[in-house]
Amino acid sequence: DQELGTPPHSPPAPESPPTDPLLIQDLFDRVIRGDFEEWQLFLHPDQKPLVSRHWSGAARIRGAAGTGKTVIGLHRLAELARRYPDDTVLFTSNSRSLAELLEKRFRNLPMAPTNVEFANIDRIVYQYDSWTPAHFSLVDQTFEAACKELVAGSPLERISPDYLKEEIERVIKGNDLQSLDHYLSIERIGRKRSLSQNLRKQVWELYELWAGKLSERNAVTFADKRIRVRDSVQNLAQAPYRCVIVDEAQDVTLVELQLVRALVAGDPQKPVPKDGVLILDDPAQRIYAGGYRLGWASLDITGRAQVLRKNYRNAPAVYRAAKRVRGRELVALDHDDDKYILDAELGFHEREEEKPNLVLVDGNGELPYLCERIREFIAAEKYSANEIAVFLKHNIQVEATIGFLQREGIRCVQLTRDGFTGDGIRVGTYDRARGLEFRAVFLPRLGATQFPDSSGDSDGEERNSDPDQDLESRQLELDRLYVAMTRARELLVLVADEEPCEEIRRALAEEIILKDLRSQPKARPTPA
């Protein structure tokens, strides 16, 4: 898969990695037992060639959770900064908190170069366009007004407003579709719900009506702003960066990817320079709808595509459980090897006690159980507070969990879009889990009535259910849960006060151990 090129560039005072498998395993085991923060920057000797490689254009490294994509990206960033000392190299993502966290981590590398920048894509957008986008409340109001005017009584009424809004923002604007004909013919990657030509025409009419209402208020959405900035950067006389590495690229839109390309090449007709763009992604870890083809962004990775095949993060039982719960559904696959992305080899030695648990408790018993276990771990000095995370689906659940834990005297740090600071148990949504890793992870609120969401709108209105739409929404929920589950290096505990969904039940016995702590146990959940 790798392209042969010029000999690898060597940074100052290179250290030759061990090549003997036993020495490598010994090194790996010593790092595992050492400082957790140092572990988060550990580059496995087998992956060092990817860091020093010379690529003649855009390249992509794709791999399942825990295969080391981000660590490779950070070490590659340092390598490129040394390789091109008179230029600036950029590390970007669509997540602000992830970009800021990785910058802090990068600064801990020995002799970390200074000619690097970390910025999420929207921060870059602000740098080139100072126009303030419309507040989300105005965006929602104008969209609701457009729906009220057009959707009521039409075939679109069977489709949830959230889905329609997503279709416009992620498909139409995310791909910068300029005409109805283009929308009628485009491949809607990642969208399982089929839209007939007639329905697409009505969606386009809704898009134009919404755009008109925004225009009347002299307002633009952030999706519009990204398009304007992409166009501006493509017209710059000189590209602002020599190289760009984009992490979690499975969740960017086509427009955002075109912007990334423009940051190193400018005009879309110009070729991507040597080592210009490195894409890091995993189609199994999507948290947003939609998708793209690299060719649509004029990015050719022929001969420069690498699929990572070994998981270095998770205990084997943790990864197997996460994979079993998620299922094998993947979207936006470009190459034959992509379909095997979930079949990563496992770098850890097997240990029976590492099997994840599903703990069933009485009603309102989930948070007290968390308190009890967290206190046990900290008192026994098994894990530090900073090495433990609690992930939930919704922000309201995060706030309630933090409030409860703090009232019980357990210090917490909330993971937000702005990142996090300080010491304490990390608590955040599944979406904020991306790019992070912890020794122990707790996932409460996983009863079947709470995960995944039932079909229909979040406002609780009953609608005619569409199987494809429900399947698409459910798969995205499972992708987010998969992200949260694979943040655990050693210990993973799922907690619920009722029987879980069928996807979790199908992992019971083989991959997940059931612990029923209810005072009056009901019928035991059986594998689905």
C-alpha cells in the first residue's frame, strides 16, 4: 500500500527502534506499566516508518479505534516540521476540544518543533472570515418557519425535521451543491433513508425557502461561512501552510476537506505538494451523518493509502465487546481493504479479568453505584482520578452526573467543546470522547428506554416511522457508543437500571459479563 520514495528523513539524534519481536513486546509492556501520559504519546516501533515516510502527494492512514492513528499523526507532524523548517505545518480536526488537547500533548514530545499550529477547522474559518454566523436560535427559528410553511401536509411530513435539517446542512451545503440537478444525481453517502426524485425536489425547495428566510435577516449559517472561506483560500496567491494533517476526517464534510486541500495547494487545479495532506480516519467512528469520496475533493491517494491492522490501546476483551455491540456496518469505503478495518489484531496479552461488565442496578441506582466503584479504585490506588472517565449520551445527563458526584465529594472535570482543565474524574458526552483514552471507563444510562433513542423527534411528537431513517439514526448512535467504549484501555463498565438494547444483549456471555445487583432481580437479560 505504501509508496516508495526518497530515503526517510532522520530527526536530530535518532534512536534506532528495536526490531526483535521479543524486545518490542518487552518495550510495549514496560510502557503499559509506566506513566499514563507518556503512554498516550508512545509510538510503537512498527509504526515509525509511517512517521518518516516521503509521500509525493496526499496520503491517508485509516484504522480502527486504538490502532494509533493520532499518535502517528502527532509524531508525523514533528517530523514534517523538522523536514520543512522554514514553513508552517498544521494539525486540524473538526473538534475544537480535540485540537487543543492534542496541542498540549504534542508540546510534551522531546524537542517538539515550534513551526506548527493546531486549530480546528472552524477556528481556521474564523481566521479568514470575520462575519459572525447567525446564532443557533435564529437558525432554528428560520428553519422551523420554513418547515411550517412548506412541510405541513406534504410527503416531507413523514421525515423528521432533524433529518431534513441534517440533509440540508450535511448533504446539500456540506457538498456545496449548486443546483437541483446536482442534488438529484449525487450519491448521498451515509444516508440510508432513500429519497425519491420527487422528495429530493421538495427538500431542495425547503432548502431554498430556508435560505431566503435567512437572507431576509441578513444571516448566514456556519455551513455557508465554510463555503465562503474555502473559496477565499482557494484564491489566495500563496497557500498558508506547507503540510496539513487532518484527524477524525470521517466526520468532516466535502467542503471542509476542500478547505484543507486549499490550505496547502490553493487553487483546486494545482497539485497537492509532496507530503502536503495526511488524512487520518476511521469510518467506524462517525458521530455525524453523511460522507464523501476523496476524489470529489481532488485528492488522489493512489499508492499512498495505509490501513493499520493492530490495536495497541484496548485490552482484547474491551475491543471485542465494542466491536460486537457496534456491528460491522461501514460507509464511504473506497478500497477493498477498508471492509476489514474492524478486524484489527490485538496487541495486548489476554487477561480474563479484563472482560467488560454490564451491571444492572435498581432504579435510580446507577450514580450511587458509580460513586462506590470510583471510591474503591481511588482508595486502592488502582487508578488515579484523571485516569477514569464517565461518558453519557446527552449533556443534561452529564450535568446531572457531575452534580451527583460532586455532592458525594468526588471531584469532576467536564469535557466540553472548549476542552477541559484540572484534576478529577473526566465526565462528558460520547461526542467529547473522541481522541481521548483512559484506563477505566464507565458508561451509565444504557437501559433500552435511554439508549438508543426511540424513533421520532426529540420533541416527543409521534411520526410515521421510516425503517431506513430509523436504521441510519440507530447506527450513528451505535457508532458514538463504540467511540465511548473504545476509550477504555483496561476496564470498561456498562451500567443500566433495566434490560439494555439488543445490540448490548448480543454481546453478553461471550464478550460482556452480566452482574445483576438488583435487590429483586427480574428475568435475566439473555443474549439477543
